[in-house]
Amino acid sequence: MLHKEELTSRLVKLLPNDNQITVDLALKTWYMNLRKTGGLRLTEQGYQALKMLDIESWPVSIELSQIDKRGLLSLDQKITFPYYIDTRKKQVIMFSSREAMLATLYNDLKQFLSNYSGL
């Protein structure tokens, strides 16, 4: 598994020249958790950057009531690839087919997170 900084560095290198930013700026603007060891929840800007790079993603339907403080913390600690919470569409957009498949099979985000230990 890539660490957040290494993953971000690789992604920044893939950006078109007219959209180039520094790794430090990407770390500050792409992720909700600013700590380098923090989770991989994307901001709107980070989500748009990954979509611009045409990185495949998978939507997972969620009950918004499951995204409370404990749910957010659990996502932050356990999900090993970037993800974006789209509250308008009531889904988590995952950039890992494995994590998205498992979350879909559980069909309950809290139960998935309580049993998931990452890769």
C-alpha cells in the first residue's frame, strides 16, 4: 500500500502541465484530513483532480445516518484508497474496486467498517 504522500506525488506527476500543482499543495487541498498520516477522504477539489485523471471509481450507496462522527473516523482509519463522500447523491465514491465491492456486499456501511481491516 502506498502512503498518502507517495500516492499524491504519483498523482500530481500525472496532471496535465496546465493543471500542475506541488505535492504539498495537493496534500493540503485534496484531502479532508491534513495530517500526512491521516485518512484519504477527498475534498471536492481532490475528487475532481482524480476524475480529471480518469481514475476509475465505484459508487457505493449509503444511508447518511451511518456517516456520523464515529463512521467518519472509522472510514478515515480503515479505508486504504482515496474516497469521496457525495452527500447529494447519498454515496461514497471509492477508488478501490475491492473496497467498493466489499462495502456493496455488506450493504451496510457500519457493518462493513466494523469487519474490514484494510488490505
